[in-house]
Amino acid sequence: MSEITDFADIYQEIARKTSPEIAVEIHRLFKGQQIIFPKKLYNKEYIYSYIKQNYNGRNVRELSMMFEYSDRRVRQIVKLIKAE
């Protein structure tokens, strides 16, 4: 197997964060493609469900930071959930 330093820059970074084998597999699967990752990791259904289960009336800031939403958006979601 090649050394990490033998890989192109992006694959070096992937190999360091994961493993050389994973970098090779990512290259095999996606070579030649441009990949753009969404800013949000979680889907809307999961976020709403999580907020519904974990909102306690005093943790808007915590939830907004967790999902990179504004405090206002979390309060809007809480209002929508309560209206259901």
C-alpha cells in the first residue's frame, strides 16, 4: 500500500482523518465527480423529532446551536410542534 504522502492533497486529508484504505475506497467510488455536502447534517424530520423530545422550555439556545439554527427558528419549530 502507498504512503499517505503519496496521495493527492484531498486524499491525504481523508486518509489522515480515517485510513488510507477508506481514502482509496472513496476515490474508487467518486473519482471524477464533484461532491457538495449539505451544510445541515440531519434531515428535517429528525430535527423536529429531536426538538419535540428534548425541548424543556429553557434550552432554545442549546438546541439552536446543536442544529445550527437561529433561536427564532427553534421557537418556530416548537410552535409548529405544539400546534400538531
